[in-house]
Amino acid sequence: MKLLVLGSGGREHALVWKLAQSPHATQIWCAPGNAGLAQERCARGGALVECIGLGAEDLPGLLAFAQEKRPDLTIVGPDNPLAMGIVDLFQQHGLRIWGPNRKAAQFESSKAFSQEFMEKYGIPTAKSGTFTTAAAASRFAASLGGKCAVKADGLALGKGVLICRDMAQADAAIEDILVKKSFGAAGQKLVIQELLEGLEISLHALCDGTSAKLFPTSQDHKRALDGDQGLNTGGMGTYSPTPFLTDYHLAQAHDAIVKPWLRGCAAEGIDYRGILYPGVMLTKDGPKILEFNARFGDPETQVYLPGLENDLVELLEASVSGSLAPVQLRWQPVACVCVVLASGGYPGSYAKGQPITGVNEANALPNTKVFHAGTAKAGDQLVTSGGRVLGVTAWGNDLRAAQQAAYAAVERIHFEGAHFRRDIAGKALK
């Protein structure tokens, strides 16, 4: 099979790495890809992955490329192309593509839509309100005592959520999103949620329109600094599985979250084929949804795929074709940890073009894979080209072994200004 993967981050590198292991995959293109992705080879035939000079949001260019090359399946990594309707576009032209269509992608592209959906179909979530004026938003925040999450309604690269502990912070966040337009069009309206207390975890479910299969739990680390301090980021590291939900409680979460979600999709005529990724807070009253995402998490993908025993091509095919129900997801009995190496200054402004050394040495360690995110080539030199540069990933028999292996690999890699959290998986190991 010929495959086209859209995106350029660590998530897409992990997807391509796993897809390339399938005996079905004989050729893989990635648009636009990154320096690490371009080093992967298909296990069958040995063809190198080819990065093409098209952005993941260049829908006309991607359509023209797909019409010329005729990939057997296109796999969409990021959220923006989904929200823009690339799945609908490709399907209208007879091209097979994996990911939610535009209507289904609203679960991520509009927090107001997903919040109203959860309330309508009895999915446990936080008390919330949706607003287009600062005065009304402030009154609602005051009713919560200022303890709230203020969220831009639209897509904001995982950074459009501001956590507030008092009214001064809440009013500043409302001003930031609605008045100053710090998140652009994503902040034309905002959602305010009561601040849920507890442990936050990530769930992932592979869906085929009528059924859904849950992955093990994982936990992302959103804040830039150790101890969950600093600004929100796209994710500074993650691990899987978490010890916070037993298999019994995961089954309960499936019944409380996934089943009513599937019923709601059927009632609303939403044909959801792809990954549903709910962010979940484990509160004293049980799991509650913070928000939905309509694609694989990044860096969650990096800790799921090393332990997945199923052929990923076959899983995505079952998702697209609506034949997922009889499939059993199979997982190796390992724990996995991913530590993100970021550019100095991230998630604020940062320099690009910093030379990177030590990646090959890190990759040579057992049970270790360095996934590229913000990397490029300057001649023969690997250099930084983004905020999150590398996802250093390792797996082992237990979480502590995986954590130690990941940090041993991190120590091999160097570039000017590099920073990373030193407490990934720490909550689980306390």
C-alpha cells in the first residue's frame, strides 16, 4: 500500500515509524514531514519515507498531489486540516482518508459545540458557560469565585486554555482572549468551565462510526516547568499506562463517557471515524471530561505506539471501513515514557537553527526511540526548527525503568538553550 501522512510533528513521526513496520506499507509520503521522519524506511522493500514540500493545511496542493500519486490511504495527523474539511474534500474526489470529517471534527474545533453536546447527552463534565462579551463572561466567572478555566472556543495549538484561581486572573484571561484577541479567530467566543480538582489523564478511543476501542490511559504534562509550573504548552512529556484507573474503572469510564458519546453521535448524524481523545479529570465524583480532541495526542502517540502489537495500517483500515467492532487491541506488557526536549524560551519566542548533537547515540540505546518534532537539516547538520524539538521515548518492564531509560537518552542529546522537565511520570511514581 501507498500511504500519505499529513503533519510535521512528533506525533506524525511516531505514526510513520509504526506504519512503516507494517508489511502492507510499501511507500510512504509525508507532508511536510521533518528531518527525522525522512530517515524512516518501510520494512517491506526498504523504501525511504519521502517528505514533500506541502503544508498540512495546503488543501488544494494536497488534493492535487493525491490525485496524481493515488495513495491507498491518507492519514491526517494535526487538528487544523480536519477542522478545514480535508476529509470531506478527499472523499468528494474518491480518495480514501482516515480522520473525522468536518462535522465530526467540531468536537475539537469548537469547545462550545462539544460542551453543549456533553450536557445534552449526559456525559460527565464541568459546569460551564459560553460567552461573546467580556461583561457576561466576568459575571459567570464571579459565580464560580474566579476559580475557572477560560478557554478560547477554537483551535489554538493546545495553548488556548488559561487556568484561573481568582477574579483578577479570570478577568485578565477574559480580556486576553475576547478583547486583546491573543488567540486570533479562535477567541471570537470563549468557554468558561468551573475548575475541576483532581488528576488529569488522557484517554484515546479508535472509532469507526458506530463502535470505539479504548487505548490504555496516559498522562500528559502541559506546563512548561517542573511541578506543573509555568505556561501551558503543547505538551512537555507523557507516559503510559497511568496507575490511576484500574481495568475495572477504565471499563466504567467507557460506559460513562464513550457509550453516551456514541449514542449522541448517532442521534446527531455524526459519522465519526478516527481517534477521539478526551482529556479527563479524575475528580472525587468520578471521571469528568475537560474537553475533546479529534486526533491523536502529541506526545501521547509517542508512548502508545511502541507498545501496540496490532498492525497500525490494519487498525486504520478497520476504522475507515467501519469494521472495527470485532478487532481486539493488543498491547505489550510494557510502560513507556516520553520526555520532550524544547527550545529555550518555548512556549514563548525561541531561536531556530541551533545545531543538535547526540540523537544517533540516544537512538542506539536499547528500547529507545527519539521522535523528531521541530527539526530540519542545514546541509548535513541537524538543527532546531520549532518549539518542541524532540520527543525522547523509552520503554521498559515498569514505569521506573522506562523513566530512567528516557532520561539516560535525554542526557546524550545537546543543543543550545535546550530545556526539559525532569519530573515526567513523577506523579505515578510517588
